[in-house]
Amino acid sequence: MKFKLKPKSIAVIELTLYPNWYPGKVKSIGDTDKVRGNLALQSINWGIKRGYRMVISDAGSSPTFQKELSKFSQIIFLKRQGETRAAGRRQGILAASVIKGVKVILRTEPEKVSIVKDCIPQISSPILRGKTDIVAPKRNPILFHQTYPKYMWQSEIAGNKNYNNLLHKFNLLPKNQSFDAFFGPIAFSNRPEILQLFLEKYTVIRHPFSKIGKYVNPEEWSNNYLFPVIKALYQGLKVMSKEINFRYPKEQKLNEETIDNGSLSKFMTKRKEQRLGFIEELICFIKYLHNDSKSGLKRIE
């Protein structure tokens, strides 16, 4: 029997936070909240068109942006509880998990319009067909190089190489496989044992590497994104890394390359901090999984 994907079996979680978003045309390509907020609205609109269950957690966007959100009667709108991104993601995951008929939960950044518009069937099908528990998408290398800012492509290529080298070194991943850890989207089966992995919360209680310790906070990225994938690998669960034809938005690329409003400097610093922080968090988590008392990591939920 030919497999037919049912859009309503897929819940998409997106976190929004655009305090400086304003209506109308973009006044400056350096207005990051305006550029990203516009992309988020496009992403939500495409999700509704495609028939997915859209769960939006907002952490305090401008009243004008929230007014735009209110026009989407089909979405599940949440006011973020907690200060961190991971807190918002957990809130969205819990809300998505109880929607009747939802079998796959997919979390993505709202600005990644191409994920919702073009890629969800590719990402979700292996889970819906019972071939895997988790799908960690990876970018088509040609489109990655062509559509991203050059400094970001360089940073994330280097970061992914370091990340995968560590996964290979500790036998968490076969040598012929790799993950695109710096991409962001993740999809998983809405089953209790898988769901639990994405609800766990870890905190750093001691920084093993003092020089980069200030960049580390699992509540920003690794909790309910990278840590669940690594733990699933460690436990022998089924995790698939699937290449997709994702295209980075042109507007976002221009925003992250412009010097207007300090965008370029801000984003170059952000990418560096992310790269260093991801690697340190990975080392801490691997040590934690191996019961190393010097991991510097503690599970608190």
C-alpha cells in the first residue's frame, strides 16, 4: 500500500520573539526583528496552508506582531513560560503532544520558511513509516554553501566537523555517518519514551573549560535539541540524519551580512559563541552519560 502523509498528524513548534517588529515595509535591512518577524509570519502561513498543526510560543513580541499572530485562528498560541528558549520549546512540545492525532512533533526556527513550505514531508515520513524514532535533518551541501552568509557557512562547517569527530571518537555515531548539529530543526515520534528525552532539563554546574565557559547554557540550545539526539544514540534508539533541500531566506542572508544597525558584527559574534558552546556542552554531556563526576553537568528535571 502506498504511504500517504496526513498533514494533521504533524505538529510544528515555533518560538517567536520580535520586540522591535513593526507593520508595513522594511525600513532597513538591518532591522533584524522586522526581517525575521516577517519570515516567521510567512512560515506560519505556509504551515496552515500545508495543513500542519502549528504551535507558536511567543516570549514578548511587539503588540503589533502579536496582533498579526491573532489573525491566524488555526494556530495554538502560547505565551512563553520561563525565560529560556528551551523553556519555550518544552511548553510547545507538551502542548503539541496532546493534540489528537499528532504522531510527529517537529521543532524549527520560525524564520526557516523553507522547512515548513518544502521539507516537512521529507523529514517526517521516516518517522510516520516506523523507520526511525528521530530525524535530524541536514542541509544539502550545495544549497548550504550557496544560500548562507559566507562567514556562517564557514563557522558551521567547522563546528559540524568538530562535533562529529567527537561523536565518532566516543562511538556514538558510525564513522560513515554525520549530523548537521548547527542546523536547528528536529523531528521526533510523539511516543512517551521519545517525548521524555525532549523534556529533560540539564544545567551546567561547573565549567570544565574556563576560557569558553561563559558561552555555555544548555537551556538555550542543547536541551530538547542536541542532548536528546545524543542520549537516543547512547541508548541505541533509531536516529536518522536525512539530507533535505533547505534554502536559507534571501532576506535573512542580507540582514546578517549588512553593517546596518550592527547586524554583521552581532551575528558573527553569535556564530562564534554558538560553535564554542555547542562543543563544550557536548563534551560535558558525553562525560555525564559515562557517569564522570567531572562532567560539570546536572539533570534537574
